[in-house]
Amino acid sequence: MKIEVWSDFVCPFCYVGKRRLEAALDKFNHQVEVEFKSFELDPNAEVEMDMNVYELLSKKYGTSVEQAKNMSKGVEEHGAQVGIHFNFEDSIPTNTFDAHRLAKYAAAKGLEVSMTESLFKAHFVEGRHIGNKETLLSMAEGIGLDLEEVKEVLNGTHFSEEVRFDENEARQIGVQGVPFFVINRKYAISGAQPAEVFESTLEKVWEEENGPSRLQSVTGQSDMQCDDSGCQVSNDPQKNN
């Protein structure tokens, strides 16, 4: 079984969704390959921004900075439930293209899982600048990647085509926001659904391995997802981070 996950490293619900998927996989007694796919929420974002995450949210939603902080509290609660201690106070908004390229390089070296977790944690917990090449070099070295090879990747255009391929593929299959999970190209789960939704879907796909190949949508309890307009819980009238 194969699960493809479209996500961005500055999407809080992508981090939550990753943890919920992992919880479901811990209870699933079959072999599963997980592949992370690139998706930039804002391809035009600057690497260096002159505002913090709350100011960015305030501008995006037309609210005060204090209201933006209050909106983020709901996301923090969802994170705490899966062991993520979101630190939005120190989170640094940035462009994630180089981070995605680095993740692709790590995947080629068999370290995709470690690099993906490191990038999410760096941005949301540690307050590190994941758009900064020196930061990315340090992170890559920290998980055992060759420093000289990583420098060559980040200083060139390596893995750019792979990132763009993922993003084009997302558009082709109708991905509107992230996280977005595709299981065996048969079922699609949109948003950071509860672990139980992942568990039941995994079991269903396993039982129907020889069934129809048409992509089917899975409806969960809520749609915790990020798109180019922001991040929100669809069954919550108040948008979150």
C-alpha cells in the first residue's frame, strides 16, 4: 500500500495531519510506503519577510494582531493533542521552495521521513528560519546528509523539477489545499482528519485492493486544511492560523 501526502512545511495542519496519520499507521498491521509530495501554499512568498506570523495573519484576514493570536490558540490545542507544542510566537514566515528541494534530496538518500519531521519541527517548534540556506545546511547535517552535496543542491537548481512536478500533479488531481492524502490512487483524504478516519480508510483500502481504481473522497469529522487563503477548520466558524 502507498500513501502520497501533499503538504507544506509552514502549514500547521499538515504537521497535525502527519502525526495523526502516523498514529493510524501504528495500529495498521500491513506494510505501507509513505511518500511526501511538495506543495507551496505561497510560491511567491519572500524568503525574508518584515513581519511575524501574527502580523501576516492579521494582514491576510483583516483582523488585529491580538485577534490573530487568539485564532492561533485553536491550532495550538489541536497540536497538543498529538504531541506538537506549536510556538507561533517565534515562527518565521518564509518561502519554502528550497526546503522542498532539500526534502527531495533527502528522499533520494533514504532520509525523507527524518528531513520532513525536522523541517516541520524547526519551523513550528524551534523557531528556525527554514527559508535560510545556512539553517537548511545545519538541519541536513544534523540528520546525516553530506554537507558538501547539500551545499551543491541548495546553491543550484537541483530537485526543482521534482518539486514542480508534485505541484503540477496536485493541480491535475484537484488538490485545493493541504494536507491532502492519496491512498493507492484510490482514496483521497482532505485535511488533518482524526486518526480514526485514517485507520478505517486504511482498512477499507486493504480489503478492497482489487476494487475500482477511481479516486474516491473520504468525508471526516472536520476539514482542517490550509490553502492559499489561509488555514481553517471547516466546521469551526472561526478560522485558525
